[in-house]
Amino acid sequence: MAYLLCLAEQGKPKQKLRSRRLPRLSEMHLPVGGHRMRPSLEDVLLFLYREFRVNVEPNWREVVDGHLREYRRVQLRAAVRDAPEEAADVLRGLGYEVALPRLVGPRSPAEETKLYWP
């Protein structure tokens, strides 16, 4: 990472190099997963355990797994609301019968939904 920062000729890394110091990882923005598919706190906790074997409490894994499943279900439901046509196509591909809804008004263009936000 430090090597790549040294090669940077524009953008935020270059601004940090002007002050004669490399940015810390905590100062960098890593665009991961967009608005809907970002890692959860539970993902970070799993990362810390897997990579650094941080000390954990008894039954920590069951608690983290339960919260992670719920977080991902909520995110999946939100993503389906953002892109129902995509969800319908997948369900049809799995053999489900999906009917078009009777909409009261027009839907926002796909580009404006949170699923596609950076």
C-alpha cells in the first residue's frame, strides 16, 4: 500500500505527500460495496479474529453470526426494493412466477436508487 501511495501523482495521496508524510490507512477511503453492500461491523470483527486472532469472549461467534445474518437480510431486502426488476428476473430464472405490480406512480430511474450509489 505504501509503495502505491509513493507512486501516486494526483489525488489525495499526492496532497499527503506534499506534507512529507504518507497517509495512514485510517485516513484513506476504501470504496467497498457501494451504499447497500458495505461491510458490517460484524464483518470487521470477523476480519480481526481471522487475520490477527484477537481475544474473544465465549460464544462470540454465535452472536456475531446472528447479527451478520440479520444485517445481510436487511441489506438484501433494501437492495430488492431498489432494483425490483433485477430481483424479479432472478426469481424467474429460479422458476418462480413473478407478476408485475400495479403501481400508483412511476418508479425512479435505476441510476437514482441507493443500490447504485458509490
